[in-house]
Amino acid sequence: MRHALACLLLISAPAWAANYAECVLGKAPGAANDVAAEAIHQLCLSENPGGLQAVKQGSGRGFFGFKSGAECTAKKASDTRSHQAAAMVGVACRRLYDEPNPFLDPNLGKVLLK
């Protein structure tokens, strides 16, 4: 059973960073300086060309996720010395875990006019 679980975790590991925000949350916490933070940004952007705009607002919410972007930021950015990396973590956390605001949806007017 332990071997099956270990194999499952190894096989599914590449799928964990499914988007830019998850990549940032996987790599930026603990970044010691802004040069490292910029390298993390470039790496995550090269792996996820759509960047943060391709991440659906609130897509990380769920049973096992954080309850809010603030909770995620407090947990993930607390030991990050780089201000840039901490800001990147905060933005990624808010995108993944804050609830979508229907009034910021560009399709709202189209839906209301139907």
C-alpha cells in the first residue's frame, strides 16, 4: 500500500502546478531575494504562457484548499524574505482562493441583456 501511494504521488507530481498561480505558490515561498523571485516569475511564465490571466478566479477553492486569499498569503508568504516574491504569492493566493466577484466579470452585461 505504501509503495502504491508513493508511486501515485510521483506520477501525479507534475500535474500539481497546473497553472501559473500554482507554480508561483510552489516555488516562490521562501525566496531570499528579488533576483530569485524574478527568475521564479520567468520560469512559471515559460511553463504557463497565459500567466495569471489564464487562471480562473477562485479556481483553487474547495474542501482541502484555503478559505481565502488572505489565509493563503499569511501561510505561504510568512517566511519569504523577498518583497517581490511575497507580493507574487499574495497575488496568486488571491486569484486562487478569493471568491469571484460577478461585477468584475466582463460577460455580466451580455448575460443580463439576454
